[in-house]
Amino acid sequence: MPTCHHCGSEYEASELTRHVVEDWLIVHCPDCHAPMGRYQSSQPAVDTLRQSE
Ligand SMILES: [Zn+2]
């Protein structure tokens, strides 16, 4: 369960505020709006792994 480093609250992943900016999925605390992580949403992870051989 993700914990906000700013206000110390714990949330379910589904409770977090999400924004999509270009290729990034950015996740915010729903209470204090501190950023809690970002993920590059457009890259399929499985294909990237196979290409590295
Ligand atoms: Zn917070």
C-alpha cells in the first residue's frame, strides 16, 4: 500500500490522484497532492525485456 512521504497517509492504489502528461502517468496524494511517483505508461514492459537479448 503506497504511503505519502509528505503527509504520511496510506492509500489504496485506486484512491490516488492520477494525471497523464504526455507519456507519463503521474500519481499524486489525494489529500495533500504531493507527487508519489510517475510511470512511463506507453512502453509495454514485456517487449522491452525481450529486445535486450
Ligand atoms: Zn499526502
